[in-house]
Amino acid sequence: MAGGIRKLIFRSAGKKNDAGTGKTMDVSSRYMDSMATVKRLGQPKTGSIGSDMRACYLLKYQMLGYLAGAMTQILTALIHSHLTHSRHLSKHRAIKTSTYGIIFMGTPHQGGEGVAWGQRLVNVASIFVNTNDKLLSVLERDSETLQNQLAQYTSISTDFVTKFAFETYPTPLVFGKALMVVPKSSAVVPGAVDTEAIAIMDNHTNMVKFASGADGGFRKVAGHLMLMVEEAPAKVLKNWETEGIMENALGRTLKPDFGVPFDLKDVPTTSAFFGRDSDLNLMSQHLTQTSDLKRRRICVLRGLGGIGKTQLAIEYARLHKSEYTSVFWLDGKTEESLIQSLLSIAPRLPKGQMLNLDIQEVKGIEESRERAQEVLRWFAFEGNSEWLLIFDNIDKTSYEASDSDVDSLSSYDITQYFPGGDVGAIIITTRLQRLVTLGDSIYLGRIDTKNGILILEKNAGKSMRRSGNTVAGREDTEIGMFDQASKPPRAIEETIIYQAMTNSISDAVALVRRLEGLPLALVIAGSYIRSITVTKYLELYNNSWNDLHETLSIRHDYPQRTIVTTWMISYNELKHRDVGAVKLLQLWGYLDNQDLWFQLLKWPNYQAGAPEWLRQITDTEITFLKTIQNLLGYSLIEQKESSDSYSMHAVVHDWIREFVNKEDNNLFQIGITSVGFAVPGKEERDYSTMQRRLLPHANRLSQSLHKNHVLDSRPNEIYDMSYLHGLHALGNLYRDQGKLTEAEAMYQRALAGCEKALGPEHTSTLDTTNSLGILYWNQGKLAEAEAMYQRALAGYEKALGLEHTSTLDTINNLGTLYQSQGKPAEAEAMYQRALAGKEKTLGLEHTSTLETINNLGVLYRDQGKLAEAEAMYQRALAGKEKALGPEHTSTLDTINNLGVLYRNQGKLTEAEAMHQRALAGYEKALGPEHMSTLRTVNNLGNLYRNQGKLTEAEAMYQRALAGNEKALGPEHTSTLQTINNLGILYQDQGKLAEAEAMYQRVRTLQSQR
């Protein structure tokens, strides 16, 4: 086949009459001795390489009972050779250095097709009657050991070309049976690198019994051998050159110098780093070598894109560079960029320790991978253990992912680029949650306000804190004062003073909070603020987001990244893996970013018209959590601590809504529908808590409507009913929360849509009409309220009948209106009619029945029928406490009414107890500025005036007046009543001028109504 090739046949004990039963290591040692002797025989030819440096080709066939350790002799020998060095068994070391390739002929390396590994070997042995009996027990007993040996071989398999030959036909057995002894699944070593499988068209027994040189199997094996012989000399020569480099280094000193000067050239560094002290301390704990535990240290920095992972890793390297002999930064965005980073390391390594790599001569990804692996071997040199590698931006990897999911060049397994051995330190920066299993992980959160302002100042090139410096049109008087103990020990020497502001905080603080401490966003903002004010930047950010961010230039500290582009990597990869997760992310763009939970999106489970992707996500809580896990996996969202709720960073939320969605009308409508179906009715016990939780989502949706983020057009047919219901429900939410202007906007949109889609007499149209009537009554627009009620009542009576609950509710509402208009007789008639119908239809203790009873109590009180009023109140209170609980707002309404009644009866102590109980409940359930809260505050003012506590009364009136003017406007009836009460108080105090001013103010405002 080729001249000058010497052949060595090494026979192992495997037959019954063989006495040799030596251990595998002993056998492999004899094998190495024999190989070394043969290699050294004869003198090298002139101009040729030495005997030790001749290339080796190993051919292994598992045949005819030679099984006692035979399978592992070559593997063990090579592992043994790898562990020796020039000063100990140097001739054995030469075998591994000179070995170019191995061909395994029908060797069973593992189980396959459900066959256990040891049993596979026993099957091989059983077809040969002269097999050593002791071997059969050894094979099964030692299968784990042999498997471990394969794992050891895999770690050095990159140093050889390995080929695995396997049979394609079963081997005949006795009694006419046949067995596939070593199929492909058993022949190939899993995980080995640079391998090739060779199919031999014969059975196991005959796979090397070639009839002639023309035999197909012979030609195939011979062809592979000829290629190996042709390629081997150059590779083996390079192996010996590398070996010589290490020998030279070892010859110069017992401890080679692996020091490389610290250099941040081409690294995306920032000139100033602020904050993250606790993260730096934690990194130091994770990466510091301990005397009792010497192993590789890996720290994974995970977090949102733009949160500062790269800068933190570089800052750590700067602070701890003296602890490492070398520090290298690797660009891990893609496999190609990582390989180029590794190749660029070679020229920086100590002279004589690494082959000269001409990067310009490297062609193709495969050759680049090979050269990169050569560079990585330097990190595994003996004694080179104190290096630090930073794998930066590992945001797309195939780690734990199928090849079909990812691009082969941009997505890769990072662990394939970890140096060999168990030494050194590695920092990984990533957005991927699944990579945290590689080491100790640190999740990076947002920067605090103090350090956020420092980042702004650094990038704006001006201070926002010095006395007399105007920040966005205001004197700089920041909030708070830094605690000296929290001052960064290395960053700044001056004490930064934040002084208290009156009723507001500086625009700089507001901007940091608006950007939620995202360093990338703060850096970009600072660049703009060099030429504009903070106020102007905030205005542009809130109103012209796309224009602001699409014109940004690239920065050195965040290369090739802006707010628009920084999350596209994660977003695009997520699109390939989970379309539903992407849709959920887009839907979330129209909701509030701080609180998303499963129940918020459950409406597709009981309502038709939902899109299929949302139905699949919310089918069960498990399917929802699976989608959420995908979003968490790319650090696009966060789980709120000790909660089933999730949040999204404000700037990511802005990016989704402004850039990704770009007025997606359908998703906006789904948002309206989702929140609408989650709004609870007032008859539910915890309605106020849930409504307040939903309010931020409603506010986001309302803002999108007013800012024209979505088209104000008739929704698609599939969403008509659900969408219109959502608008109506949001109106109810706003009305219950005392936000009457927002409620009216939602009701008007719902009414217009219902009239257009369903007609003016449809019950859904009538529901919205009735709700508008309630709203107008709350606003003091009594004429408009009456028109709505009369229209709804006529429609309900026609469509549903006289005794339907919707009809009865509107009758009750008319009673309330007539009472407000000073028509007590008409009011009582409405209440009595509603009460009779509800008691008959719903029962005596239904909450709707109890509400009408409460209203009758109010009417009787106004008529001076205090005993009858108290009876109504007590009945209503007992029923509500039983049905709704003592803290429900409807229960509190009746308690407040009882307080007014007791005051009218002169029972001032009892009245105060009722009002205080109602006030505490309202403030807890609805907040300090809700209409119900303010009404009780006004009532307490009346009580204190009656008690002669005039100072306390004035405080209550002033609080009620400020709240009513803000919530209801200066001309609302409740506002005018409080102004009038203040006039009475001033008159009682003898402040006649102030009293007259109050009375005149009432007259003026009434005339303007």
C-alpha cells in the first residue's frame, strides 16, 4: 500500500487456552512498549523525521474471541500516552504524539437498539465457541469501567482522525438464527470528534476476510488508509512542533511563564463605571480560588440586554487583573465571532508557547474551528491555571437545543470552546436562562437612581447636581442625601447631596425612573442631553419614540446596539421557537408592564372569539407557564418575588409597543377584551382589590386610545362582542374607581360600537345606556342621566319584560335620580316597585335587593322618617355583612349612611364610630381620593362641626374640597355642598367675610352650570 510502513500485530489473551488474564492497564502498557520498540528500530533516513516522530495508524478488529480487554487496549494505551511527558516515559508519550488516525473494525463501543452495553459485548463473545469463559463475566461486570474509559477517550479524540467500521448483515448463529453483532449504533463512540462511520457490506465474521484486492470492502478500507497516510505527515509534524514548544518552555524553567499583559484593545469598555458593588463582590466570591478546592470557576452573568453585563464583566477584570496571569475577552455573539476572537489571541501568547497562526491564511469555518481548538490547548498546558476568559454576549446557543431550531453559525454549544482540564476562571454574559447551569449565576437587575444619574451625567458631559445648575429648567435640588456608608469605595470621592424638593422631584430623577435604571437607555439619553434639556428628552421619549431611537449613532461601549436593535436577537430567536410567546409579548405591549398573571388572560376558556394562539396559551396554567418560561429564558421578562405575577422592563415594554407592534389593532382589541373580562362585578367580595390591580392595565389601554396608537375603527367581526364587552367593563372599572371622565370615554365608545353592530334596542346596547345614566348621575348631570335611564327602561321592558333584573335595576336607578332631583314621591314609587320585583325574583337577601333597601333608607332619612330609615339601614347592613363581608364597599356605604342618620338623631358618638369605620374601609379598598372616601370625609366634617370641633371640621372640609375639585370638578354638586359647608363653619367661627366668600362662590358656580 505504501513503502516504508511497518506492521505490528499485537495479540491479546482471549481464547479458552490462553492463560493471560492481565489487567487492561498492564496489557496496554505492554502494547505501548512494543509499539515504542518497533518505532525505534532502524535509523531514520537522511532528511526524514526521527523514528519517534514517524506517523502511526492504528487498525483494530474485534474478532474470533480475542476479547479480554482487546476493545480497550488501544483506548487505554492512548490515554496512558496522553498522561505521560518527556521526563517520564517519553517513548510512550511519542506514541500519542505520532498517532494520526485509528480505524476500529467492528468494535462494540456501546449498547444500541435497547441492548445494554455489557450485554452487547456478551452477545459478541457468545458467537465464538472458543471464547475465554472468564471474559463473559468480566464484560458485564466491567461495563461501567469500560464506559468511563470511552468518556476519557472522547476528551482527547480531537487529536486523532477516528473511523468506525460496522457490518451491515447479521452473522449466522447455530440453529439457523442470526445476529447483528456490531451495528452502527454500537460501533460509533458517542461524542467523539472528527469521526467517520464506514459501512462494510458483510457480516461480523467476514467483514475483514477480503477475497482479493478488488473486494469492495477491501477497497473502501484501503482507500481510507491511503488518505490517512497522505494526510498524516503534516499533522504529525505539527504535533511534534507543538510538543517541542512545550519542551522548550519546560526546559527554560520549572514553572513556565504564562503571563500575558492585560489589554482591553477592541473591547467595548466604558471610561467610567458606576454601582454594582454587591454584584462585583458576589463575582469575586464565585471566581476566587480556594486552597482546599482547586477547580475551574465559572460565573454566569444573566440579565436583560442593555442591563450592563458586559461592562460588569470588564470592570471585574480591571479590578482583579493582578490575580490572573492572563485575561482574554471573547466576542460570543456568533460561533464565527468567537472563533475569530480565539484566533486573535494567538499573537499575544508568550513566544515559543504557541505555533504561529496566520489568521489571513485560515480559510473556511472548519479550518477556523481547528485552529481555534489549537489556541484552546494553550489554556490546558500544565501549570497554566490562573487565566480568566470572558465569553461575552452568548445570547444564541444550541446548548440543550435541537439543530433544527438554530442557525449552525450563529447558534452553537459554548461548552465546545471551554479549554480542557479543570483549571482557570470563566465569565459568561448571557440573556439565556438555561446557561445558568454552567456555573454560579448572578441575575443583574436595574441600576439604582443614584448611579443612574451618575451615568446620565457622565454621558451628558455636565453635572446635574451643582448648586445653581439648571436641570431642565429647574434649579437642581435632587431628592434625599447619600449615606456615606453606601458611597462607592472606588468610583467617586465627592459626597453627592440630593436636597428635598417641594411637591416634585428633578427631571433627572424622573428620567432615571422612567427608564427604570437600564444602563443602555441611560447612556443613550445622556448622549442626547449634551445638546437638549432633560425635560425635552423626556418629552421626545414619551411622544416621539421611534423618531428618537431610529436616528441614534453607534457607541463604543455598546457596539452595534441601540434600543431598537438590542433585543431583536432574542426576539427573532424566540419567533423560531415559540410563536405564542412572541404574540403574548406583543399583547403585553398594550398592557401595563408591571403585573401580568394567568387569570388576567383566562377569558378564552369561557368566551368565544378568542384567537387560537391565546386559547392555546391559556388552555391550562401549565401551558401558560411553559410560554412564560420561554420569555423568562431570554430575560425579556421577570418573575416578581414570591408571586405568581410577572413584569417587563419599562424600556422593553416601550420597544414592544412603539417599534414591534406599530399599531397592531387586533392585539390592542384583545388587550381591551382581556382586561374587560377580568373586571369583577361589585357583588364579588374582593372586587375592589382586583379592580385596583386591573386599573394600571386599563390606564395603559386608555392612553393608547387617546394617543392614537391604535386605529379608532370598527373592530373585526370576530372580536365585536368581546371587544365591546371589554370597553363597557372598563367603563365600569373607571366608574367604580371614581375616574368618571375615563369611564365616560369608554362607555361612549362601547355605546357607539353596540349601536352600529347590534342596533339601538339590543340588550347590550341598553346595558351601556343604563351605565351611562349611572355615570351622568355621579357627575351631577341629572337631565342626561334621566334620558339614559328612560331609554334603557323602555328598551328593557320591551325586550326582557317588567320583572327582569335589568329592568328592576334601572327602575332602582330612576328612584335614586328622582331623589336627587327633589322628587321624593316619585323616588319612593320607583324604589317600592324595584324592591317588590327583586324580592320576588332574587330573594330577600340578594345583594341587589339589599341595595334598594339601603336606598329606601336614604330616602326615609331625607324625609325625616328616621325610625323607618334606621330599620332599612339595619336590614341592609345585616344582609351585606353576611353576603359581602364587613369590608366590602357596599357594606361601607350603608355604614356611612348609618353615621349620617345617627348624627341627625343626635347620637354623635355612634355617628363618629360609623364614619370612622367607613373611612378606614374606603381608604383601604378605594384609596384616599375616591368619591366614596371624600363623601365620608365631608360627613366627618359635619359631625365635628356639630361636636364643636371646628378645627378638625375645617381640616375635613378642606380635604374633601380639594379631592372633589380634582375628581369631579368645581361645579359638581358634591363640590358645591362642601364649599357651602365651609361657609357655615366660617359663620360659626365668626369669620363672616370668609363665610360670605364661600356662599358667593357657590352662587357663582351654580350660575355657570
